[in-house]
Amino acid sequence: MIAETFFENLNNNQFIDGKIMLFDLDGTLFDTNLANNDAYKYALYKVTGKSDYPSLSNLHRITRNDIEALDEVTPQVLEEIINCKRNVYKWKLEYTYPTIAYEILKKVCSHTPCYFISVAERSRVIQLGQYWHFNQYTKGCILADGNNKYKNIASKLNVDVSNIILFEDDESAIDNAIDNGIEEENIIRVFPATLKNHTIRHNDFLRNDVDAYFSRDYMRLGHPYNPSFINTLKNQFGNGDLNQLNSAVDMLKKYLKRDIHCLYKLINVNELTIVGIPRSKAENSYSSEQQFFRRGIQEVIKELQNELHLNLIDGTLYITRHTNTKTTHLAKNDTIENDGDMPYPGITRSTCDISEKVAGKNVLLIDDIYTLDVNIDEDTIQALYDKGANSVRFYSVCKTFKVRRRKQ
């Protein structure tokens, strides 16, 4: 069972009555990949003086084995790197992020005994616990490793292994749990909302394939794991509650800060220009409360410039719409006037002002949701290339995973 399905069925208490819940820490309760990778890269630079390691990609979790495999890393240098990484990890905790398993933990902890398990060093577990305050939701931490760790855990807790519900993201750990007697139906698979890559394929709107990235699957409005803060930020009718909007911006900024930081290093250019997809209606038709998505991008750019000294250019006003287009995400029962054309090849150039400043720039184009059948993102990418951009990568906080029928 996957975590999202488990979350939807939590009202069925018969499934969890009499059970003990175990939550793996890294990758299951929290996505810690970027914090881990940044700490390793900083330690490498401090020890070796070198920062260019193409094999150490932020799309994968860097391990001790990855560091050990580097040509210049001797056993003595490896220990220096590991010690330095331990010391700096605590400064990277803002680049950790809770998963749906953390939401489940908070919901069930009041009536079900919950423990978290980890193979990490105790000091790092303590740091993460202090940062996220998750100890209040669990009865304790179990530091466990080895082929029979779940049998050993069951023995420590004085429970039958068949009464354990395990939350885990790693397939080898899941195989180990099954070998230790945990029933497969009691293993809840978690897929962290970490940065993922895909390719936007060329079509009538876009002449060449483009590298693209996202963090969250967009499920559907009302789904318990849907990133509802994205819908809040759309504020289509301009009557959103200010507190909710500010809360949604805070959530947005967590993703943007983590992912732009990650992509800056992944793309590896001297200067990266951040450009946002404009809203579907003319710029002057929106209030400031309807441009909070843009505000979130702008604030994150400033924070990354000031805190990490990333060479970012704020290009969030490089594309501004002057002519209305059709808003493609409105539900069929929405009665708002929805004038303008549906997407067609060249619609961005026809309905937007595009700054000459994009010429020669390496651009990261940002949208809230990449929807598979709309093509407005593809058209905007092509418009940037037509305006002289040197390169364009695309990032969206969310991505749909199936084509949906749209209202014409």
C-alpha cells in the first residue's frame, strides 16, 4: 500500500488497532537528500579545496561510498570529510522537508504507539528531531541495523512482528522487512516529494526537447495529499483570506528555496536568470493578492542571493501578459468570465511583452503546475529561445501525471 492510500483510509481504525507503527527517518518521514548532499559538498570543498565533482548529482543521495570512490580521496581524507560533514550538517537542516508519512504520524500518534527507526548517527538524528520537534509524536527512537533488525525491534518492544506497520521508502529495506516476517500488507511505501526530472518533448509549440524538473505530483483538488497551497495561491476570484495566502506562500518558499538551490548547482552556470510563467489574464487585471506565487519566487531569489550568495537574476517581470488568454484550469461549474484564446503555437509572443534582457541568459522558467496537455509552458520556453535566451530549463512545483479532458 502507498502512503497516500493509507492516509485516505485512516478512518478505518480496525486496520491499525493493536498495531505498533515504525517510521523510517531518512527518506520516509523526511526528505533529507539536499541537506545531506550540501553538507558533503561543503566538506569536500573545505578538505580538498575542489568544488567541481560532476559525479555527485543532487538528483541522487550522496553516500560515503560515493565520496570514497573519488580519485583524490584517500582513507585519511575520507575521515576528514566525514568529520567536517558531521559538523556542518546542522546548518543545512532548512533543506529537509517532511513527507506525507509525517502527516500520518501526527494524526495517529495519539492512539497508536509510534516509533521512528534510523541507521544514521545519533547526533544527526538528534539534530533533525530538534529542528522538526517530531519527538513529541513518538515514543522513542530505535537505532537499528543488520539483517534481522525488525525481529530485534519486535523483541525490544515485546510485540509480535506481525503486529508491526512499517513506513519505508527503500526497496532493499522493504525486502528485509518481509524476510523478517512483516506482512507485505502492513508495509506502507512512501515516495518523498524530492526533486524529480523529466523531459518536455518537442511538439507544435516547442522545437526541441527541454530538461524539466518538479517536486510534487498534482493529484486532484480535495485529494488528501494534493498540494492545496498551490490552489490557494491561484486565488482566481481575488477573495482569498490573507492569512491563508501568507501560509501558502511560506509553504511555496520551502519548495522553491530547496529546489532552486539544488538546480543552481545542477545546471552549473555562472549566472542563472529566474523567470516566471505569467498568469493567463492581462497583468493589470490582477490584484497584488493574486500574484503571491510571483511574490514567493521574488522573496526566495533575494534570500538565496543574500544567504548563499547564489548568482541569480530576478527575471520575474521579464514576461508580462497584456492580452487575456483562456484560463485552462477553471472547473466546469465556475461562472467567472473566461475570455481569451486557448493555447496555440506563438500565443506567448502574441499576448505578452518579453524583455530584451533574456537575450544570452541561462534561464530557469518556473510555473506552479506543469499540465501535460496544455502546452503553455512549451510555448513560453520557445518564446524565450526566440528572444535569444542561451538556454532554458523548466521547473514546476507540481506536475500532473495523466492527461485530463479540458473544458473548451
